[in-house]
Amino acid sequence: MPRLEDQDTCFACGRENPDGLQLPIVADENGARFTWVVPEKYQGWVGIVHGGIVATMLDELMSWAVKPRGYSTLTAEMSVRFRKPVPVGKGISGAGWITGEEGRLVYARSRLVDSAGVVLVEATAKLWKV
């Protein structure tokens, strides 16, 4: 596998991608997080963020949680549990963190919550170290 390159054009976080989400993710040794208001252009049903966009946010949080460890990953497997609809036009917060490592696999979790702290959606993943 060739080395992964970042040109800041990622659909989820790239600042150079005018069509992307441009998620304001920050990461440190405790994991990754963001606070954001999802624009209406990412809705599926009226007032509800499209499930594919929600999964993208969760995936990106887990990938960013690995960055402070000094290596890159690709998602090998991911499971999403939708608990409540994620609203457009209202503030949400996201968090992702590492739960373990085994050889070339990294295990991670992420979640999105509303402004009251209610869990809207959660994910788990196995990430492959590249």
C-alpha cells in the first residue's frame, strides 16, 4: 500500500474541499472532538441529517483520534447505532476515542450528542494501521 497523502481535500475535514463538510475537528492524546451546526444541505428527510453524512462524521472522529499517535489508519470495519435523529440547523457535539490496539488493528468508538448531552448516534470501528 502506498503512503497516504493529505492535501486537505478530505470530504469530511478538508478545508480545501468546498463541497465537503469541513468538520472543525481537534485531536489530542484523549481523542478527537468537534462542535458543529449541520447545514440543511446535508439533510435526508426534512430536518434530519442524512444517515450517510452521520456515519461519515463518526468515522472521521475515530480516524482523527489516532492522529496524535503518529500513524494513519483506514477503516476496516464500522458499526453504527442510530438512537435518535440528528437534527439539521442545531448544535451537536462529536467525540471519538481509541479503546485498544492489537497488532495492526486499532479499536475505536465515537458518538454524537445534542446540546443537552443526549446521545443521538454511536459507532465502533476497527481501523487498520497503514
